[in-house]
Amino acid sequence: MTLVTILVLAMARMAAAEPDVSPSPNGGAPARVVSMNLCTDQLAMLLAGEGQLWSVSRISLDPMVSPMVDEAKSHVINHGRAEEIYLMRPDIVLASTLSPRSTVLMLERLGIEVAQFAPASTLVDVRDRILEMGRVLGREAAARAVLARFDARLEALEADQGPRPRAVIYHANGYVSGRGSLAGDILDRSGFVNAAHTKGYGSGQVMPLEVLALTDPDLVVTAQTYPGGSRAEEVLSHPVVRAFRAGRDSAVISDQSWVCGTPFVLDAIEQLAEVRRRIIARGGE
């Protein structure tokens, strides 16, 4: 029996076993949606109607990067492979523009519509992605409601004006985030001056530890490290980085708060804003 024959028989069995998908009551909105990307997972879970979202990616079950683990458990989990997604018979697949191009092309050749979302680089992009997902799912009203809550909470966070301490977001391998990055925009909205940017470092550039020490920021923001660690993350526990944490405020932001352009970025802004208030109260500027 050939591989093609086996695949055809598997598809036939699945088609016979699964119930027919009824047309969506919401006009032309897709009735069965599959998301194969962590960021589209979150937006879809926030906006999809009852029973509309069929499957999300396995990464949505990782609490290090996903703030919606419990919600993800109520959906079928996929591994981002074209074959398994095709067998789910989706009306539309949600993907990132960074998703494997070969997978996207294969799904499109099989006649499946794929909506690709670009990663968010600013909070303006976050607003756009919420509205974009609402249009794709036929859930525009739900998107506007989520956006209204997002804007109201952001406005309240940004209302806290005052001195702007200097901070550096220091990633694994010494990479920093500056202007034109989501993390950089989060730092700015939290009321900090991005000291990496003022030193001439753009997003994705490596700031040596010596430069970090000479920059002497009021705050070094690092990401939460994964269990077991890695060579790339060893820099985050270097004595220079530890020295900045000793005797002063520090911030370790979980990736789940800012890895994706979703309303959860406000959690990172809120956490950083609280650290900023403590620095100001202590007299740091």
C-alpha cells in the first residue's frame, strides 16, 4: 500500500467519523477555524464565537509564553503541520507571516484559505491586529469591545506622568530592544527612557556587558529564563547583570506578557510602571 493510498484512506475515515460543520449563523464568518501560531491563538481565543475556534497550536499550552493555557486546553491542539490541519477541514487557517512558508503554500494548494498576521512592532500594531482578527472571524463587534477595554486601560496606565528613569531591556546573548520593537514601545509607554537607544543601539543589536555597565541604567529588564537554562541565557546571570539587581529594583518580565501583540502587553506595562514608581520614590531619575 502506497503512502498516498494510506493518506487518502485516513482522510476518508476522518471525514466519515466527524460530524458535518454547520454554516455559521454569523453571515459569511468561518465556522471552523484553526490557528497554527501562538499569537493568532491568543487573538482568536479572545474574539472567536462559541464553537468557532476548533484548534490552536501546541505552543499555547506552554505557560512560559502563553497567558491562555487554560483556555487552550478546551481546543484541539495542532503541531502546525499541513497534513494534520488539512484533515481538520478548516474553513480558514490563522497563521503568522513568519509561519513556515512551505506549510502555508501547501495548505493554499489544497484549497484552504490562510489568513496571515504580521507580528506587532508597536502598540498601534496591537490595536490593528485586534481589529484585523475581528474582520477575519466576522467578529467585528467583539473586536471593538476588546479594543475599547484595551484603550481605556492603556490610557489609565499612561496617565501616571512624572520623571522618566533610564532602563535597558537585556535579552539572552545581550540583545537589546529599542525603537521600532514591541518591547521598546512597552518600555516607553511604561514611563522609561530606553537607555540602549540613547546609546545608539537599535533593536536586535548586541550591547556588550562593558557598555551596559558604563551606561549604568536605573533598571535592567530581563526575561524569565527557561528551566535548565542555555548558553544564550547565561549572560542574564553574569555578575555585571546581578550587580545591577543588587540593592535596586529589577524587573523580570515573562515572555507571555510581551512576546505577542495582544492585550496582554498591558500586563508588562503595568508591571514596569509599578517598578518606575518605586524608583522615583527612592529618588532615581
